[in-house]
Amino acid sequence: MKKWLKWGIISILTLFLAGAVFGAGLFIYYASSAPELNEDLLKDPISAEFYDMNGELFATIGVENRKYVEYDEIPQEMVDAILATEDARFFDHFGIDVFRLGKAVMANLTGGFGSQGASTITQQVVKNSFLSNEKTLKRKAQEAWLAIQLERMYSKEEIFEMYFNKVLISGNIYGFATGAEYFFGKDLDELELDEIALLAGMPQSPNNYNPFKNPDRAQKRRDIVLNLMVQHGKITEAEAEEAKKVDVTSRLLPEEQRKGVAGTKYDAFLDIVLNEIEAKDPSLLSEGIKVYTTLDPKAQSVVENIMNSDSNFPTETIQSGIAVVDTKTGALRAVGGGRNYGAGRGYNYADDAKRQPGSAMKPLVAYGPAIEYLKWSTGKTIVDEPYKYSNGKAFGNWDGKYFGTITVREALYASRNIPAVKTLQEVGTNKAKDFISKLGIDAENVYESDAIGGGDIHLSPIQLASAYAAFGNNGVYNKPHTIKEIVFRDGSKITNKAEPVVAMNDYTAYMITDMLRDVVSSKPNATGTAARVSGLDIAGKTGTTNYDSDEFRTYNLPSTAVPDSWFVGYSTNYSIAIWSGYEKRKDPITTWDERRLPQVLFSKIMSQISEGKETKRFTKPSSVVEATIEVGTEPLKLASEHTPSDKRRTELFVRGTEPTEVSDEYKEEDIGAPFNLQAVNHTPGLVDLTWDYTVPEDYEDANVQFEVSMTSEDGKSTIVTTTAEKRATVSGIEAGKTYTFTVVAIIDDVRSSPASVTIKIDGGVEEPDVESPDGADEPSPPNNNNGNGNQGKPGGNNNGGNNGNNGGNNGGNNNGNHPNPGNGNGNNNNQNDGNNQGVNPPAEPAPPTQTQ
């Protein structure tokens, strides 16, 4: 045993010595290749350069935003705070803190290399002046060697001065003196203890601890610094506790008094880039890096021009946050941080504003999961009726109305609240949570109120635009990002490789997209008509949020007031989310111009950034099929030939789930069929139809209508008109083709058997040109229609045009709300007969009371 113990000890010592020799040799080898110390680089920050998606430089930040001070001008309390936070043994070590290094080595052995650093202030000065940020043995060896050399060449006071003036405080601000002036409007010798502690804590994470953006985080960090000062004997416990009582925001310079710092053309976008860099490593910005970004300068210019023009906004103080994301890649192309956003890295409404999204959540937590997990059709019927949450709390629709049995398509594009909550209840909150988690939305819980955007989920425009982009990208989600690549001074790189996530099946993405197309359509009750962009295939969703009863009472708000208005929409190229509201929640949105602002801004931005760029249409995948269903059937059934037209809908289904059973709800009753149906082609391009019909005795006082359909040679059938007359004239008839016309009598939703007639139109005869005598007028065609109907008014019963021969069909019984009322002056070319249920949306919707 003694022999083995002896040889074991010798072996261990030998290995230790060999390791030490090898380590020393490697250290010498690495140190020999270290760069030379350069005083200019030691004292001045090294500028970071930022490039757009085309490789063009758009911003440089560095030494230009700095107030330099000598060591003797730095208050001792400021020195104490920085040393307690960064390097408590600074005045005792030789550039390397051996004790701190030992602790870091143990942490790295247990947690992996690079898990904990041991850099002194001297090492930080060296690294930020000469070396890259990579965590390698070579870089650490060079850093240690240069730190020792720096300590030999300069005094501790000179080295501290370098650090004090060189360190990044926040965004474009370097040096503690610059930070004191920017955040507090004070010189260093005017700072209070709590202000000193706040500044001393910021370099560890400049963006996270920026008190303008994140006052709560900044205050917690300040208190940690105060505790460290107590721990190292720099202040008393009582002094620390007194300083902690001060609210961070009470010390900050008011916004109107803040001095601007030198900005770039695209400050709001640069702010997001800096956020992303600081999330990787805050010290990167001190290393003279080149950052290649996803910025589209054209899109950013469009956004900034619109945001900075007061003519685009209904009030002087209303704000907006805008995010433009590449639908296919998740790359952030443009940012609207706020109106006239500056370089001070203030509150960025595109990223910092986390607000309830209102009804923009409906596709994300209700209808998307319903299609994904339950394979619902867009024609799934649901009842819009008075309803309560599971806990018994009542809620309603935004307009206080209920539509009864409707499809989920209509429920979504008309933004009905009741159906959305019912849908989430069927899906289940756990599945809804799983669904949104794949879209970059981390929610601790999903509640029923999240179906209408009134729960605990709060999102920024960037998050919302990225989530919706997955609908336009066949269900594939990409995390939003601004950085493509970071290049260091030595040529090494960090490449940002996006990891796409298949968030949903392609059928879910397309079916949601197809329903959201209707939001920006002219369909009745569509809520996003102001966001429409002519010529572009786009889909989108509106969203508004509500005040609770306590807020209405506390702020003395009108009943129609809302705090937030949203619109998020997308094409195959871009996904854009826009929030609008006021800086303080107590200031409400009260007018329709304010509420529609996101839609108006979306339309302007999407149209301008899409100009000159090919925008493909959304394509239906093979996993989706169409079928014409009868609304109200459960389970869904195909419409029969007797199903009324207002109950027929062509909807989308996941392939394999489409119905095969035909509804028998509307059966043929013996009300007699039209007879003596005749079709004649006296005039080129026109077919005159006439028929007879005998009203059954049981229906003598009923309103009889006749539905006229036309089937062309290609088999396509269309309803030509619905009329109370026993005649109709059909236009658009082409010579040489065969047409079949069908007439069905309708009494109180009861449909008769059809009467049909087929006519082949003779080929056209070329007539010779006949010149009229000079000065002679062309003869007017005879007017056989003497129906002098009254001018139709919306909602009226305009009994006009009934005295003409085959004419006057734009007049009588027009029960619609169409903004262009029918005119009953008979003309046999007019085919829009009475009882045409025109229901285009009103020019101004009723004031809302719930989320829309």
C-alpha cells in the first residue's frame, strides 16, 4: 500500500507539473500574439457600425456621444459605488484578481467554460479596447497578459479614468458623466447617493436597466448596488435604506428637458437592434463590431414619414407603435417606435408597449386551435346569444347585438365576442396555451377572457406581427429578429441562424387566412374595411380593449371610451401590426377616427412598401377542400336544392372531414312549379324570359318571389335575379352558346320544383355599316318601359317600375341597406329586382361597448 501510495503521489505531482508547464507554455504562446497597447484606443470608445439588408452603412455609434472627465473630478462616492459593483479589490490587485479568478475557475469546472467571468476593471478596459468578445483560452490569456502590462504602464487612477469614460451606459451614451447629464440633467458633483448607485449598476445590462424604459428593473438594480456598497463598507445600512426610499422615476429628467443625443436616420429600428445585442452580451457594443441587420431602408422610410406627419393622426397626442415583419422569415424590416421618435432610446411603442390585444387574440387562442385540434370547418355554426363565462360573469358583444346562429367565419370577420369564448371553451385553455406557445407567446395561463383579448396576455406590435406571420407562411413561425451577422475586429463572426417552428398545419393557416380576408372585405359587419389595400391579397384582424368598471368611475370616462386600438394584417410578403392609444391609460380613445387609426395607417404603409414588389396570393393547400353547406345544421350537412339561398354557404374543410349527407331541413312542398317557361333572343346579348304561375289557395296572400338561375355550357350555374314579376331579361348573352334557364317559385322559404328551358343562341350576323346623313341624329332605341317607380331609399319598399314591359327591375321591394338605392325607372336591361337583400355595411358603425 505504501508503494502504491508513493507512486500515486508522484504521478499526481508529475501530472500537475506537466500541466503547469504546458499551461505556462500555452499562456506564453497566446500572450506573444497579443496586440500592442495603444493609448488612443484605451481612452476612446470604439465605434460600432450598423448596416442595412443591402449591406449599406446606416448608423455609427461611439465616441461622439461622450463627456470626458479626469479622475480628480470624479466624486469619491461614485468611485466607491463602481468598485463595489465591478471590482472591489481594484486598488489591491496587479490587473488580475487571483481570489476572484479562483472562484470563477471552480464555477467553470461545475457549470462549463464561460459560465462565470472574473474580469477586473483593468481587464474590461483591455478587452473593450483591443480584443474580441469570444470566450476562448486564447482571448482570456491575451486579456490577462495585457492587463498586467497595462498596470505596469499606467496608474490605477488612470486605468479607472479610462473605464469611467469608456464604458457603455445605455444605447448611444458612453461614460458615467454623460449618463448623469442625460438621465438626471446634473454634473457628477450634484448627484445624490441613489442616483450614483443607479448609474453604477447600469453597465452590466444597459438596456434592461435604462430607467426611462424599465424603471422597475432599474430600481431593483440600484438597490443591489446599495447593498454591495454596504457589504464593502462604503456606506452605512441606514444610508442605503434612506436611498432605497427614493422612487427612481422621481429623479429622472422630464422628457421635455432631456437633451437629444446624436441620432441616426432610423433610431427606432436601431433601438431594437441594440436590444438584441444586449440580450446576447452588453459588452459587445464596446468592441468595434460591424452589425449586419434586416433593415429595409425603403420600408423604414415609409414608416417614419407616415409617423412623423401630423396630418396622419386625428389628435396631437395620440401615439402608435408599428412593426413590419417579413412574412416568410420573421426578419424585422421596419419599426415605428412612436411619433417623431428620437435617438435617446426612450419608450419604443413597437417593442416596449405590451398591451392587451383585444379581439386580435381571437384567431390565436380560439379559432386557430379549433381548426388545428378539432378540425373545425369555416362553416361550423355557432350561436351568438346572451352568454356568461364559466364563473357566471356576464359579458357581451362590442355592439350589444346578437346574430343568432352564424358560421365561425362570420363570427370572426364580424368580431363577435360570444362565439369566440364558446369556441375557446370547446378547445380548452390548455390546448390554446400550447397553440400560442409555438407562436412566440409565452403565457403562464390562458383564461376564457383571453378569447377576446381581455385576459392576462399582453403583447407588443413586434410579437403580434410575428405571430400572425405564421398564418401567412403556411403555419411556419419565425422568431422576430434584426441581426443577420456580427463581425468582430479580428474577422470572427456570430451568425444569427433562424430556427423555423412548424406552429400549425397548413390547413389551419390557410383557413384562418381565408376567414381573415373577409375582415377587410365589403361583407356586412366586416370590421376592418378601412385597412383594405386595392389590388393586394391581404388578411387581418381588428382589436380594441376595454376599461373595467372601476376605471370608468375613477377616470370619469364616457361609456364609449376604450384604451387601445389594434390592427394586424399580412400579405405573403409582410406582416404588420399597429397599436394606437395614449401614453397614459387614463386618456381614452373616444372617436371613430381614433379607433380606425391603426387600419388607416396599415393601409397607407402596406400599399407603399408593396409598390413595385410582386405580392403573390395566398394559395389553398391540398389539405383543404370546399363544400356548400346549410347554415344551422349540426353536424354540418350539405345544402340541398331546396335550401334557401340565405342559408347556403360555400366553406372550407380539412380534407376528409367534409360532409357527405345532404340536409332535408327544407323539403319540397307542393306549391306548384312555374309553367309555360319561354326564352327568346330577339335582341343581341339579351334573353327575355316569361312564365306563368298559379298561387296555391293556402298562399293567396303570401309574397311570391321567383329565383331565376342560368347555367352556361361550362356547367357553371349562377343566380341571375330574384323577382316578384313573371318575366326577366338576362344580359351578357354570347352568340353561338347554349344556355339553360331555371325558375323556382319561393313562398315563405318554401321552394317549388324548378321549371327549366334551354336555348341555343344563333351565331352573330355581321351588319353592314350605314352612314347617317350629315347632321342627322342617331335614332334612339324604343323605350317599352313605362314603369315610373319612385327613387328607392335604403330600407324602403319602393314599388316602382311595375308598369314597363320587362323593365323597371331596380325598384320595388328593395329591402336592403345598400348605399346605392334602386331606381324604378323601367329599363329592360336592369336585372336587380325587388327583394334584393343588399346588406353592405353602414357608413358608420354603431358605437362599440365591447372588444371588437
